[in-house]
Amino acid sequence: MPSPWAFATIVAGGAEVYVITDMHDHAGVCATLARNEFGFIDPTRVHCADYTTHGEGCKAVLLRDLRIDVMLDDFVGYVAIPGCPVRCLVMPDATQPYWHPTWQTGDDQEFGRRVYRPAD
């Protein structure tokens, strides 16, 4: 799991860190961030993309509107559609849990992907 302290150092150094998700409402995202020691991310920089309206272009719309320069995402559909100058695809190891064991999501939230278990 990324260290909250490493992110805090980046933010303290002047970088603008945004959280853009397509999965949860704004209050739920902010609560999850705070629950996992990322509460230092300004709630005005937490955005929920509208998948229902924009489909796989939902994050591209926000990237364009917010003038974000660099985006990292784990879904090829989101990095394939232009919205900012630099779009990077992150490829997690499908055989490993998608989130850190200490990550807390809350009782009502589904988060991330399941671990892929190849047949023996």
C-alpha cells in the first residue's frame, strides 16, 4: 500500500494530488481516505466520475475539466481516452490481493478486484 507519509510529502512539496473514482459517492470516498490515513487529501480534490453519463470517458471528462497533467489508472479504458497529456496504465499482479490487508473500506463498500487463483 502506498505510504500516506510519502503522499503527504509530495503534497507538502507543492504537488496537487487528486483522487478520481467512478465507484463511490464523494462522502464515502472521503471517509475511506480518512479511515486509511489519507485524510490530508483536500476533499475539494476528490472527484467522482459520472460513468452513467460518460461511460469509459468519465475520467477523461474530469481530467480535461480539472486540467490534470498526469493520471495513473489500472483500467485500460480510462487511460486510452485522452483527457490529459500523460496517462499511465498500472498493471497490478492479478495473483496478489488488489489492496493492502490493512485497507479499510467500511461495511457497505465493495473495493477493488478479487485475487485470481489459477487452476492447479
